[in-house]
Amino acid sequence: MSSITAISTPTKAPERTGQTIRQHYPNYKVIVLNDDVNTFQHVVSCLTRYIPQMTNDRAWELAHQIHNEGQAVVWVGPQEQAELYHQQLRREGLTMAPLEAA
């Protein structure tokens, strides 16, 4: 009977680096849905009032998209802010889709 001798090679643990791995939180989409209640002007007014850096022209584009396509993503970003904008728009009477991860 022959014996097999296992040769073990010492292994070196990987060196730790000072780098931190950043894990990004997911962004969320704030989506306004079309309805038969809100006017274009009301939608535009709400978007410009509550969505940061929303211009009047962009709000009108989004209002037309909501009307023609049934919905529009009006803002994308961190969950806490998305929840705030979603709540504010809903409180103004806009029909909102549930928050959705981007």
C-alpha cells in the first residue's frame, strides 16, 4: 500500500486595506397618476410647489405626460425625501402610485 503525503502550502490572509465599501441606498420614484379630478393647472401648481427645482415648463410637460400616458415619474431620489414629496402631493389631492424602487 502506498501512502500519499499531502503537501500543504501556507496561505497568506489577504491584507486589509483602509478602504470602506460604500453601499448606496436605493432611490425611489414618485409617480403621479392620471385622474378625472385634477386640472392641469392644479398638477403644475403642486409639482412646482413641492418638487425641488421643478420649473413651470417641466411641470407642464409632466402634466401632459400624466394625461396622455396615464402616469409620470415626477421625482427620483432617496426614500425619505420621496416619502415626503409623495405625501405632500397626495395631500393636495393628486392621485399617486405607491412608491417604487428605482
